[in-house]
Amino acid sequence: MSPDGAAALIATNLRRQFAVKGRAPVVALEDLSITVPSGSLTALVGPDGSGKTTLLRLAAGLLLPDSGALQVLGVDVAKDPQAVQDRISYMPQRFGLYEDLSVQENLDLYSDLHGVPQDVRRERYARLLEMTDLGRFTSRLAGKLSGGMKQKLGLACTLVRSPELLLLDEPTVGVDPLSRRELWEIVQQLVDAERLSVIVSTAYLDEAERCAQVFVMRESRLVAEGTPGQIRDNAKGLCFVARPKEGIHARTLQARLLDAPEAVIDAVPEGGEVRFIRRPDIEMGAIESLLDGAQIKPAPARLEDGFMVLLRTQQANEQRNATPSNTVATAPAADKQEVVIEVKDLVRTFGDFTAVASTSFDVRRGEIFGLLGPNGAGKTTTFRMLCGLLPASSGFLQVAGVNLRHARAQARAKIGYVSQKFALYGNLTVAENLSFFGGAYGLRGKRLAERMRAVVHEFDLAGQEDAASGQLPGGFKQRLAMATSLLHEPEILFLDEPTSGTDPLARREFWRRITALAAAGVTIIITTHFMEEAEYCDRIVIQDAGKLLAIGTPQQVRSRAGTQAGNMEDAFIGIVEQAREKTRETAREKARAPQEAVA
């Protein structure tokens, strides 16, 4: 907390825009006025491109506003950014760890950069290593850490000095639920013990629920502010849960509800049911035909519900059809019991390290199949082997009728792939990327032109054809990556954490398209850290330490975890923690055996 009790941040009529070569400037913040109290946890939430990162970079003194005023800890940032930087810590989305240095060497390096005295370091390191549970890994190279451990190390490096204000830009993107929970426990400890002021931007609305104050942003402006309870109140009395009739998948009912925006604000699968928000001017009787006999009951509003009401209200005058056309989903109709991916005793080793240990499963045509697991669990390695990007060490692997151990190139012609990180050519335009990758997939002339027109329409890219791909907002980049992967109408689509860091609006739109693709016979293989997205899957696999821990429908997996009435995140954490405790107990028994033999 600042010594004089001043607010942590005060922005008044703040404006910031960015020049874009060959195009009109992009306004990132417009007339923004907010006050963030000190000694508390504050969340910035909003769709991609709403200005959250720009605001944090301004607060860190890395950018200057074009107009307006910004005070941080009582200091005018524009006049004295160094004075602010001496008192804060900032963790950007891509924190710069040195991967060829050890955990301890990274801590030492950031301490040197911040001038942390040697006598202060010992106590500070001990506390940070205890909080992050990295004490056992101080000699391990940062590049050898899992994604969650890297984020915790990044936070530790950010906190090598004791700041008065901590700025966190989406610190849990790409982090599994276990690591996400641990990161938030660390942040909460700092707020409770030190009255540290924390401003965090996040795509997870359940994280924003933890905060004392929430600012909702959209298209460079402030839409709403208040406590989580005040934001929730926007959806009070409008939330319901529907249980589909036997044989109807929750995602099918969700799609039907989302396709009636005149009556329904939002809908999302949850625990085998569908949680939905009706429009306030619509009576439930008008929704009954959409529910098709599903049983319904009222549900208490959550922060995400209030968030969706606010954003849908802002969109009221924007006429956009969220329902996918059939131009992309053109896979031939087929027997949904046909096995298109077969995995038997799959193993992948790296030297003496086993990343995937004797894994077996199959995937049927038109199925949405989820690969879940903590960071470092082996799911990405499994995923890359299924795509033909990485050879298996042993075992049987067949995709679309092709044995991947002998004909990976032939199999890749039948699959589409969207990576977690934007992997297209940023210096090429949207149209140039589509043309290039269409040619790589063997499309030529009239057929290529037809498919390009189809995916541009399907993914709402019209008007962006001449824009440089690397300068597109995150949501547009994701849509372009999807469009490119579907140009050649693949039988199987691989999606590697495709919604990482995206807001709820973008996730709904994305999954509505995936539901349509699966209904048309396209097989979907997806990795995700959003446990709510597992509810869209027909079946899921949970892996950890290279081993398959659970496989089945979402309901079967929840039942196995003993949390049938709970959510998928509870089930995921329960299954992983049970398996890890069993492994620890086995190790303890092995350690005791020699001692008992001697006795």
C-alpha cells in the first residue's frame, strides 16, 4: 500500500492509439476513467482487443498516453515513469525467462537487474521458493520446466523485490487447473499478508470472482465496474439449468439455444446439463419450444453470467449471425461408429525419459475427443504423434486408415491442425496466407478460389483479406488459423489449446462452429486447459506423468472422481491428485522395503 494511502491507480479520460502501416490508427483506449483502490485485488476483464494489456503497459510506464492523465501510487506516470517502475512489478503475458539458465540463476539474474541487496535475497528466495514449491528444482533449467512451473517461476522472478503494486497480464493462460489454483493461492497470500495491491487481467471469469473489484472493458472503453456481486446482479433472475432428454447431447441443446439470440443471451454445457440466460424481456414460455422437453430449474447468477449480459447488451445493435453455415463442414456423412484413430500401446521416449507410457484408445468418426492433463503430463507429446508431427518410439498408431509409423505424409493430407501459438505468416495478408496454405494442401485454380471464399464467409473474415495477419487481433488470428486448417476439408481436425487466452464470447463462437463440424462427420481432437470445454466432448482422456489415468464420457469421468454432481475441474483435480498420491505411496513403500529387509 502506498505510504500516503493514495489509490493504487487513477486514470482520467485516458486515450491511447497505435499507428498501423497502410491503415487507420487503432484506438486501444478511449476516454477511460477508473480508480483502483490500494491494498486489494482488482480484475480487468473483457474480450480480446478491449484494451486491458494497453492499460497495464501504461501503468507500468512502458507506454505513454496520447491524452488524459494516469497516476500510479500517487505518481504521474507520464512525468516520472522511472519513479513508478522503482515501486511496482509487472509480469507480462510472455514473461522473459532465460531457458538455458537454472531456476536459481533466473532468480539471481532478476535480483541483479532490480538491485536487490544480498542480505535481502536469502529470506526473499526462501519465501518465494516455498510459495511456488520450486525449492526442489533450483538447479533445473527453466527450459525443462512444465508450463505451470514456468509461470510460477516467472511470478517468483517478478517478486524478487517487494513491490507496492503488482501488475499481472493474464498470468494463467496456458496453465492447467492445478497450477492455476496454486498461482492464485500465491497471489492471495501476498494480498492478505502484505496488503499488496494487485491488478490482474484475466480471461477466466472464475478468477475475477476472487477479486474485490472488477472492471469490464470492451472495444477500448469501460463498460461496467463494481464488486463481483454487482456484476453478477446484471443476470439476477435470468439464469437457468436445463437437463436434456435422454440421448440428447448437452452441446446439441446448447447450439439450439445459442441459435435463438432473440430469446437467449448465453448457453454453455455444464455437468451434462446446459446453463443458459434468457433475455429479460422474454417469458420462459417462449423458450419451451427450444428446450424440446428438457427439464429446467432456476440457477443463481455467477460473474460470468453478468459479464455475458453486459457484453450482449453492448452488441444489441450488431447484427452478426453466430450460426455456422455448411460451407466448411462438408465431410461426407458416415457411420459414427467407424474408428478413424486407433492407438495401441503407444510409447514415446526422449533418452531415458518416458513422455508417454503404453497408451491405448480409439476415436470414432464425428466424435469430439479431448486430451486433458496438467502441464508436462504428456498430452502434447501424444497430440503431436497423432498429428504425424512426432514419430512414436513404439506401439501402433493409425489415423484415417493410414499407419503413422510408416506413412505420416499420407495421413497428414487428411488432417487439419491448429496450433496453440499463431503459426501462420504474420507478414502475409489474410488472403495470401489462405492462398499459400491452400496450395500446400493441393488446391488450385477455381477450387482454391471457391474454398477461400467459403472460409472467408464462414469465419467472418470479409473485409480483412488485405490486412497483415500478424497485426490482427487475437480473435481474428484464431479464426484465420481455423479457416486455413479447413481449406482442404479434412476428415480429422486437431486443435491444440485453441481457446487459450480467449474471452467467453470468443469461446462460445468457436465451439458453436466445432459442434457443427462434428455433426457433419468431422472428427475433432482437442487439448484444452478450460475444464468447462471438456463438457463439449463425447469422450475425454486425462493423462499425467505420461500415463493414462481416466477415459470416458465427461459424466463417467466425473463419476470416477466421486464428484458426479460437481464440475469437471473438481473431477480433473481429484483424479490427478489421487494418482499422484498413489505414486508417492508406492515410492514410500519401495523406500521402506530395503530397511525392513535389513531389520
